[in-house]
Amino acid sequence: MMNVESAQDPPVQDLPAQDLSEQGLPEQRLLMLRAPSANRVYAAASAPLALREAERVLGAHLGVPVTARVREIAGVEHLELCGRAPRDAMVRVASTLSSAMALFAPVDLAGRELLEPVALADVCRHPSDLETTLRYPGKTNEQFTALLINLASAASERRAGLLDGSLALLDPMCGRGTTLSRALRLGLSPVGADVDKADHDAYRAFLTTWMRTHRLKHTSASTRLTVDGRVLGSRFDAELARDKAAQRAGEVQTLSLLRCDAGELARVLGRGRTDVIVTDLPYGVQHGSHGPDSLDRSPLAALSRVLPVWRELLRRDGAMALAINRRTAPFDQAVARLADAGFTTVSADGEFRHRVDQSIDRDVLVAVRTDHPRAAELREESERAAARPSERIAP
Ligand SMILES: C[S@@+](CC[C@H](N)C(=O)[O-])C[C@H]1O[C@@H](n2cnc3c(N)ncnc32)[C@H](O)[C@@H]1O
């Protein structure tokens, strides 16, 4: 549960070693088949986006350089992933990639390359209908949402928490909860906020029905969101476990859904306790953005207003992944707003750019606090990755 807190940032803790690199490990090669919906959603950008996600995410989690390239086999595009890391760890991280559908390992049989199926790791605690059932205009695509979570986690020093359920995730403009549902599937205990009552009520109603339909062990409560005696909005808190056995084993997750302005969150949540902030920012196209007295209708103005608050909430070694519409929030201007608020942007202009429709030209800002222990290194890595041409090889 969240309390109003005014404590200073908690210290950056020593973490269990995550670097899995070992001298002399043989190179592992995996071929990943991407879900066909990835092609439909991102059209031409789907392969480059998957490559960049794979290199960043596998490289960060495994602690070794991993290269990704598109390889066509029997007329079907695969993503070839190469790195000197233990096979199990590589499979586990690859299984979290947003478009992962199937994995194969190439096997040499008397000079002929055959593909051996490799089971994807079971990284999701709940079935996919949690992410896909709710449909509405303005919903963020689920695969793209998974990509945002992966990019933010990769830049956070507590990225291992994505795999063990301990990563603290906040979507401060969560709409009807696509990020929260993905986070729940991954076993996390997310926090979401949205100022819109219809969105809040719709996600609360959906989740309540979903928990009942799936016979999860759960409790939930809707209450007023008050701080210092002032009502800011409302909140919905749920606690859930897959079943009794999971509950006994302590595999209990929580969800907090707040109905309030994203600029008020520092008054509700603890400072420096969030590992990753992941959000699809208002596009400034259909709904505009809500703010006090609806003053900030421009996405850039909204960003400037909320960023100082998000900086307070984010751990020093945490990271953010924000989706922007370049038509209403040009990349360089968004980067400048981030810099003004004390963030370093660690994704390059156009690195994750893709067209959604006529009015939405989407890109991703991955950003860390300027005092993040690896801010400079992440920035350099991103510049190097953006300068590298995406490799594509023939059969
Ligand atoms: C692009 S939508 C997010 C969609 C969401 N990812 C989903 O799949 O449902 C942006 C959201 O930001 C919310 N929003 C805009 N301004 C806000 C503010 N100042 N505080 C909190 N939420 C805000 C809107 O209500 C909208 O739901």
C-alpha cells in the first residue's frame, strides 16, 4: 500500500550480481519467430524495432553484447540473436521480448543447418486475455506496451526485478490499464494513475470481472484518495494470487489504481521508490490532455508540468520509457523538456520511430535521471546503436 511520504530518496542499494558473462562461454545462437501481429502493428518498422529491443534488452540482462539481425529462412523472417551467455538465461530473457512467439536453436547436421525448437520460458503468470479482452479507441497496442516496459527495465539497475516480480512499475497516465495488465501478467505489482473517471472506472470494472472469471484468490476495495484531509480523487486497490497454493507460497500481487492528476502523484506515492515509469503520453490528437482546469492541452506543456514530479518518484537508478507523438511533441523538444527536469535521454532520435496512423508518428523516449549511475554509458550505447545500420541477411 502507498502512503504519503516525504522521506529523502532511499539509497541505491547493492544488488545481487546480475552480470552473467563468463569468459570462454561458447556463443549461443537463437532464432526467434516474431508474432505475426507485430508486422501488422508496426508495418515496415516491425523488424528494426524488434532488433533494437532485442539488443538492448538481452545485452542489459545478460551483461554481454548481444547482436540481433533479421534472417530469412525458407521465406520466413527470423530474428537471429547471438551472444556469449548461458543458454537458459538467454532463452529466459528472449522470452520476454515483446514480439517473441517461438524460439529455435540452429543445429549443424553433417553440414546442413537444422532448427531445433526451444520452448519459450514461462515468463507470464496470467493468461493473455488479461491484456487483450478490453478493446477501446485509444488503447495502446499490447506489444508496443511490452516493448516500453522492456526498454525501461533494461535501463534500470534493478532490471532483474522484471524476472522475479519485484520491479516497481508506475504508469502515471494509464488510461484503461494496458501497461498495468502487462505488468500483472509478468508477476509485478504495478501502480497506475489516470485523471479520467471513465477510464478509471472501466479498468476497475474489467479487472474485477477478470479476477472473478479466472477464480483468482483476491480482495479489492474502492476508496477515496485523500491527502492531508483533501480529496484528490479515488483509488482502487486489489490483492491477487493465482490460487490458494500461490497465496500460501507468497506469490501475491497488488495493484493500485489511482484516479488523480499525474502531477499530484508525489503527494500520494513515496519518493524514489519507483523503478520504472512507463507511459504512452497523450497524443494531443483526439482527447488532448487533462490537467488542472484543462490548462495544458499541449503534450509538451503537460510533460513539463509532470516531469519534476516523476523525477521525485523515480529511483536514482531507475528509468522511464515514454511514448510520444512526434507530430505534437517533436523529439528534440521533448528531450529538452526532459533535460530541464533533470533527465538524460538515452534513446536516439528516431531509434524506435514508427507510424501508427496519419496523425500519430510515434517514437520512444528512454530517459534516466542525470544522477543515474550509468547515465553517460547508456547515452553512449544508444548513440552507437543508432549509428549502426540494421543488418539484414539473405538465407
Ligand atoms: C494515450 S492515453 C494512454 C492509453 C493507455 N496506455 C491505454 O492503453 O489505455 C493517455 C492517457 O493520459 C491520460 N492523461 C492525460 N493527462 C493526464 C494527467 N494530467 N494526469 C493523469 N492522466 C492524464 C488520459 O486520460 C489518457 O487516458
